[in-house]
Amino acid sequence: MKIKVNKKLLLIVSVSVVITIVGALAYRTYTKNQKDVNKEEVSANQKQEESVTSQPGPRVDIYYFHGTNRCWSCVTAEDYTREALNKYFPQELKDGKITFASINAQKPANFQEEGLAKKFDISYNSLIINKIKDKEIGYENVQEIWQNLNNKDAYLALIKDRVDKALKDIQ
């Protein structure tokens, strides 16, 4: 008995099998690379958090949380905050009594169990002033920064006032 093989059908099935195998391999490689990228993000964020949190207390940790895509307001808020800290608190920054970190709140690593965005319940751009004495004694989400973006002097004064209060709280 002779079996008649349809060459067109055989070619279509063969090509389909090859495409399926190549697709599965590409997907496996992609997901493995994504896991590696996430591990690198966790590692980078842990290093940044450790550099801030490794300072002995008492201290004031200031975190500026932002998104991946940053508009003028987001960039300006970080720039003004850095400027205020450098202008009014240079010695405290040098001594580690004040720390500052800019953190991308949209990176998955920040929502891990120990991630700062999760810790402070951040879901949008925020400036957090965290007070630490022997242990954490509280934090403030400084919402008023957004009202002062168009007035640099008022913004810098606001940061100075809030950080001064935080420093008094940890003494």
C-alpha cells in the first residue's frame, strides 16, 4: 500500500512546527532576561537604599519619588529639593545627618517587600521626609511642593522649614 503525501501540506506543517519552536525559545529567552533585569533593578535599589539607611541615627532621610517618564514639574521638584538641601544644609549632608535619594517609584523593585515605595505607600511623585532617632519616628509626604513649583524662593523656603522641623524632632 502506497501512501500519497501532499507536499504542500507537509511543508506547511513543517514551517508551523519550526515557527512554534522558535517562538517558544524566544519567549523563554525574553522571560529569563526580564528576570535578570528585575534582579539588577532590585540590586541597584537595594544599594541606593542601603547607602541612605546605613547612616547611623539620628538622621533625616529625604526621598524624592518620581516616575520613569519625567515632565518639567518632576525634574524641577527634584532639582529644587537638591538645591535647597545643598544651600541650607551642606554640613548635615556631609555628616550624614541628612540623606537624599531620588527613586524611580515605577520600577518593580521598589514594590518588593522591602521597597521604599511600598513602605511609604507611594503611587505618584512624592517628596518624603523620614525622621529617624533610635528608630523611625515618623515621616511626612510634603504635598505643598507642587503648589510652589512656579516660585523657586517659596519652594526652597518650604524645604528649609520642613527639614529644620525634622531635624528638631530627632534631637
